[in-house]
Amino acid sequence: MTRGTLLLGLVACTPGSEAPPPPPVTEAGPTAADAAAFVDRANAELLTAWRAESAAAWANATDLTDEHERAASAASAASMATLTRLIDESVPYATVVGLDDAVARQLALLRLATSLPAPRDPMRRNDLADTAARLESMYGKGKSCDASGACRDLGDLEAVLARGGSPEEQLDAWTAWHSVAPPMKPHYERLVTLANEGARDIGYADVGAMWRSGYDMPPEALVNEVDRLWADVLPLYQKLHCHARARLSAKYGPDVVPPTGPIPAHLTGNMWAQSWENLYPLLEPYPDEPSLDVTAGLRAKGVDELGMVRMAEGFFTSMGLDPLPATFYERSMFLKPEGKEVVCHASAWDVQWNDDLRIKMCIKVDHEDLVTLHHELGHNYYFHYYNSLPPLFRSGANDGFHEGVGDAVALSLTPGHLQKMGLIGEVSADDHGVVNKQMQDALAKIAFLPFGRLVDQWRWDVFAGRVGPEAYTARWWELRRELQGVAAPTPRNDVEHFDPGAKYHIPGNTPYMRYFMAHVLQFQFHEAMCRAAGHQGPLHTCSVYGSEEAGARLAAMLSRGASTPWQDTLEQLTGTRQMDARPLLNYFEPLSKYLDEQNQGRTCGW
Ligand code: X8Z
Ligand code: ZN
């Protein structure tokens, strides 16, 4: 989560709509100087509102109580009121001739400054704030309890899938977690109705149209960009799917995993089939090679959760980036606290918008979470480096950038680097070692692509009213089947189920296309940083650990925040103005060949 999405936060003061009236605009109309003064005032008011909102959201997410939820909702409602009022007040300034570029850009960003636009009507706004806070808490508190009263939370159920035991056991865990979502459905319907009203109040057709407008290009052009990138990466996904399905079918039998057709969603080692890294033991191309998984190394060296955080920070500081402030270690939540309910879904924060960096995570000592820690610190470093910009510019160049930074850095966790850190044993640089590593990466990153794409495909349909509550779950599975090639393990319907609600970002109202873009962009960032580091040789062998040149280029990008169109920011780092799948495809070249060999004679597709 990034600060830009912390729009579920709250402001524990009186609603901002009661703020003093704006200064009168003279009959001649406002000047460029008036517009600049308005933007300054808007930034100051937003900063106050957003600080209160994120403080209350943090208190709630790290200790889910009714009182915290009420406070979070109140602060969120106040922040919504402030933003709505400022958007209304900004209207006369938008058409002023001769606006400074930065002022014009901030006026445009003001209308996009939330992913949860609120209706003007105060009662309906409060209702939306309550609904959003309620959904966040419901997800965080989600548990499945049996007749004896024994309960399992998401972490427990994910661990069952990760172990990959019997299909029955996995089906049970999958079903148990999906049973948490149906009570969310009426609240989600309410959120859609109210947020759509808010979007219309500020001139967008619906919330999806508003989300698609945040990319410095016409919204239809963004859709075309996503389609273009998807078409570029789809062949690689299909190959991976084909190979994974064949191995799963061999493991579980053709009755459980039919050798043609979609993969049952509960057997991919992940609750949402969005990342298949837990299938690595089944798919490891050359099992005789030394292991690449750092889990055993972390445990053998006695590295605990805090040690993992320090390790991730150490990667950034090796590149010459600043150390994290001491308060990061004092205020973060690294572990699920005893006796409290929390939102374990990992997120990064700057709670007080003043370098008050924190993460909130229930860290496990394993490979996956070491990578996730780099992801989260990528957000924190973004917050840190754009901290001196006006609040309206304190976000990623686009939201995919924010999500891609830490992942790009984690691409440098090469076997060579991990060996130097003493986390894995000797590594072979021969083809077998390379293909093993690529399989590990692809199961996390290539497997993710269709899921990254489909979550907002679904939500765009929902916000636009093309898919109503009577078809939420049906449409969800249509898309999952069509794009991911995975199928629900049991029949699902819209009377009993609300399967999209079992994924955090739906109740959490966090836009998701950002992750699809980030999975493409991170390879572009990695390639550019490797170039800066003077790396020679194939992209997959590059680690920018210790490269201050790469660090300086990264920090320059982070420092720009959203102050320039993302195309300019991308060009500054990479030399290109487009999101481009070539670096990703180039990176996975060796695996692509391996998959072609493996899939010979198989019927691929679903
Ligand atoms: O939500 C996240 C991060 C926080 S921004 C942990 N991710 C997506 C997910 O978990 O679904 C990272 C990858 C995709
Ligand atoms: Zn993230």
C-alpha cells in the first residue's frame, strides 16, 4: 500500500467542509498568482487532513477495535470533506491562462487525489467512510472457525496451501478462507454505489473511469497500453501455465488436474493463484543443483524478522541511499501482535507525512517475505525521497512506479549476491543454475501477470455497472478462467459466495492495475540501474548491490515523485517513454527456451 492509497485513513476532527470560506475571487476572475496561492493552501489543508487520516488508519490496521474503526472512519470522512471542498474551490482556477506548469499539474492531480471519491452529501460521505473502514476491518479480522470453535486466520490457511498436501486438505483451506467474504458483499455494493456517486460529483463517469484517468494520457489510451503489454507477455505465461499444469497433473492425477483445461485454483500453493512460487519444488528444473531458496539459510544463520528488515535496508544503503530513520524501527509492526487483531497484508506508510516511515507486516522468516520486505522498503524510499515536494506531488510517477521500485531492487537478489550474503550455498553459474533461478522468478512474476491484469478488469466492469451484484462472483471466475487459466475448485455462485472479497484489495479498495504495470516496469528499472552500474552480460546475471551510480539514478527518479508526467520520469531513468515488456522478455529468455523444450508434444492453452 502506498500513501496515495491510504484514503481509508481518517481525520479525527470536525469535517473539513466547515473550513473558512475561500478568499473572494475578483470580478475579473482569478489570476495565475491566485491559482498558485490556492494550490499552496490546498496542499497545506490536505497535509493536515491526510496526516490525521493516516494516523487513525494506522491505529486501526495495527489494532482492529470498534473504537479504532470509528476513529478511522471519522478521520477518513473529514479528509474526504476537505478534498471535496478543495476540488469545488479549484474549479475557477483550472481555466486561468498562463498557469505555471507545476500549478496546473497540481490542480489536475487534486481531482485524482483519492481512490475513494466521496459524495458531496455529508450523510452519504460518512456512510462511505464507515463502509470502507468496516470492509478493511472485516478482511483483517477474517477467520474460519469449525464446530469445536477452533479458528484459522488467513496466515494459517495460506500455510496449508503453501505446503501443498493432499487436494482435500488444500480444498478445505481454500474454501475456509473464501467463506470469510460473503458477509462483506452488501457493504461492497454500498461502497460501489457511494464511491461512484463521488466520482460523478467531480465529473467522472464512474470510479473505474477516474482510476484510469491517473496516467498522463487519455483513459482509453491507458487501456490500450495494458492490452499491448498483455499481448506481449501472454505467450510466456501460456508456456509456464502449460508446464505447471503438466507437472500438477502428474502429481495429483488427471482426474484432479485435467491435462488440458484450467488449473484448479486451490492447487497453486497460493490463495489467489496469483503467485506460484510454492510450486517450485514440483517444477524445479534441475533438482541436483544447489538450492536457491534462502529460507534455510536465514534459519541456519539465525536471522530473525528484524534481521531480514535490516538486510533489506542494507541493500538500499549499499546503493548509497539513506538509512531508514530510527523511528522506522521503533514504530513499525513487524510481527502479528499477541492478543490483537490486525491487517496482516503487508503495507508501507509515512504516517505523519514527515519521514515517519513504517511498515506493517506479519513477517515470516522465508524467501518470499525477504522479497516482500524489499518491495515495502521501495515504497518507504519513495516516501523518503519525495518528502520535500508539495503533498499533491507526493506519489509515484504513476502508481505502477510506486509498486515497481522495491521489486526492481529485489531483482538484484541474484544467486551470486545471496551466496555473498551467506544465505545460500555454492551456486552454479552454468545453464542449469540459471534456469532454476529463472523458474523461481517466473513462478512469482510471470504467474502473477494475468491476475494483476484481471482484478481491475473486474472492478472496471463493476464500477461501470456492467456487472452487478447478481454476477460479481460469476464474472470473477469468467475472468480468472479466461486470463489466468485457473478454475474454481467447486461450483461458485452469487447467492452464497463473494469470491472477489477474499482478496485484500477489493475490500481494501486498492487499485490493482498498478501491480500489472509494476511487473513490467520493474524490469525496465532493473535494466536501467544495471546499465548505470556498468553491468556487462545478460540482464538476469546483474545485481546492483553496492552500486552508488545505480542508487543515484534511482534516487533521482524517486525525488521527482509525481511532479512530472511519468513518461518524462521514465525517460530520465531508462531513456524510453513507454512501458515496455522487452526487458522482461529478455530477462526470461533462457527459461522461455527451457519451457519450449518441456512443452514439446503437449497441448497448451485452456
Ligand atoms: O499488495 C501487495 C503488496 C503491498 S502494496 C504486498 N502486492 C500485491 C498483492 O499482494 O496482491 C504486491 C504484489 C501484488
Ligand atoms: Zn506495494
